[in-house]
Amino acid sequence: MIPIVVVGSLNVDLTFSVNSIPSRGETVSAKDFHVSPGGKGANQAIAAARLGADVSMVGRVGADPYGDMMLSNMHGNKVDTSHIFTDTMLKTGTAMITVEKGGTNTIAVYQGANGACLPSDVDAADDIISKASALIVQLEIPIESVERAVHLAKKHSVFTILNPAPVCELTPELLSNVDLLVPNETEAEYLAKMRIESSRDAVEAARKLRSMGPERVVVTLGAKGAVFAGPEGEIYTPSYLIDAVDSTGAGDTFLAALTVALMDQMEMSSALSYACAAGGIATSRMGAQSAFPTREDVEGFLYTNTPGRISGTVVSNRTADGSF
């Protein structure tokens, strides 16, 4: 089993299913409502565990029923919780999600105990980080803790993956310690300071982001697939044609699957296809963690499906047609 450490957020998701996402000042009726475990860190940890990795989570929850629910869910998914601390001063992080037909969503997040995940919490996990194959971090905890986690991982020659969400300005020191940066289209636009309107634009953004420090960059494009730039070349991988019902957590599933595939020594083009398949399966089901596929799910899906276009198309200024 591949040892992976995730340092990040744990939230409870309050999800409302609506016909259309409300505009400013508008009230709409929800067709359904459910409470479920979430948070980008917890999502990525559980998605990786479902895909067969040996996962440990570092983070914080509140001393409340939501915190108990998060820990119980982690145990149920075989994620090590020995470095998830219970905060007696702050409540468990919470996200309010509205999902409309077709899977488009909006999310508002209360940081709660995630905001108290300190560099000292990361230092306490140095032993498990040193033994990991990969470290995954996001930006739903204090940036100082993210920087500390990446620094420790690099000290131990552990492969580092940063999902820059929610996006903010990142220091050159942090980016130089990142082996794989995985922003979505919006995050890549913010960090690269450019618009992305085509596959060529996405590759150009990935190139710009590589010049800032990360050795490899994957820009996810939702239903359009993903692009990669790194030492292995430049690749555009299309998504799979799937009837999406809920995109919540699909990006987290993609990142977890990509990490597992790469740590399992897959070539980058195959790892991207694997990640697109996992993310696609997640969008075909309601909910976040409840929708995450197992390794068997993904392998079965890959056996019977092909991407919307030729997988692993190499793109460059000469060969990219400029369209998705």
C-alpha cells in the first residue's frame, strides 16, 4: 500500500439540491438536503484511501457532534486519525453547498477549527511525513502550516502535491518546494495572471506556473479534461463523457487519483486518464465523499469506456489546435 499524508481541512458539508442556484437576494426551494463529511483535505484523504492508499490525515476538528462525525467517518474509511487534533475552542469547519441540475455548485465555507491547524501540529506529524511516498496539501488551513508541511516533506525527500484552493498569492519559497502543482482553470488564471480559453492557453498557463518553481503542473479543466506540463512533456487529456449530477468533490477525487497513480509508477499520460476517470465517476453520483470511487470502480470504468477524445494527446505551439 502506498503511504500518503494529507495535511489540510476537515469540514461538514450542508448540501442543498436546487433547480437553479439563487441569484443575489433570491430565495429558492431545495429539492433535497443532506449533511455529509467534506473539506478538501478530508476529501482527498478519503478518495486516496478508497483507491487503495495507506493514508494519514493531519488537521483539526471541533469538540462537537460534527467533529465526532468526521473522526468516525475517517475511521470507517481506514484513514489514520492519530494526528487529527480536537480543538476545544473552535467549532468544526462547515461548508454550505448549493447544487443545481447538471452538477454546477456554489460553496460557502466557515473555517472553524481548520484555522487553528498550526505549524506545531505539522511538526508533531514529522514521523509519518518522513515515511510517506507523497504529501498532499491545500489552502483551507493557515498558509504557514502548508509551508511547514511542504518544507518537512522536502527535507525527507517526499513527493509534494499542492492543490492551491482557495487560491491566493503563493511565495516563491513555497512553490519551489512543490513537486506537482494542481490548480483548476480559475486558480491557474489567478496564479498565472492570464485568461484560459483554450487548451493552448491552459498549457501556456502551466508553463508559466512551472517557471515559478513547481517541477510539474496539471491544470484541471472540469468537463474538458486536464493539461500537463513537466519534464515528461506537455499533455492534454480529455475527460470522459458522463452525465454529471454533482461536481462536489470531483476535483479532490481527481487529485487523489492522480497522486495514487503516480506513486504507483504509472506514466503521466496514463495517470491523467486514470484521474479523469475517477473524477468523472464522482460527478455521476450525488454527494462528495459518498461519491468517491474505489480502485475497482475506476479500473472497471477504464475497461469499458474511452475518453471523449484521444487520451494523452501531446500539445505544443505547433500541434495544439487551440480548442478544447
